[in-house]
Amino acid sequence: MQITLSDEQVKLLHDFIVPINHAHLDEQCEPPGYSIEISFAGPYGCDAVGRCGGRTVELGPVSVQPDQPHWAPTTAGA
């Protein structure tokens, strides 16, 4: 399965995490890292959220290949 973020989504994530990383580095602390949560909602599409600690940034719809039009994971041949 391949999940693709658009250039705009990468910029949103970058603009979200860079200030957090800089704040940690300024305090001589290791940056916390981040996660990307993908929600699969069958025929309604797939959405992503960036998370760092208690902070989030909505990334919106993402491209998933193979397409995931069902409520359970779909293989390339399905």
C-alpha cells in the first residue's frame, strides 16, 4: 500500500513541525518527532492528520494505492 501526500500537505506538515523542533533544539532537548494518522472511511475516502504530542494539524484527503473503496483493506487485485 502506498500513501501519497500532496506538496501542499507536506508544506502544512513542515510548517507544523519545524517550530516545535526549533523550540526543543533551542532548549537543548531532542525533538519529539511526529506521526501521521491515516483514517480509512471506505467510500468516503482517506484522510490524514499530523500529530506531535497533544498538537495536531489536519492534512485532509490523501491518495492511497491501491484504491481503498471498502471498509477493510483492499489488495491490488481486488
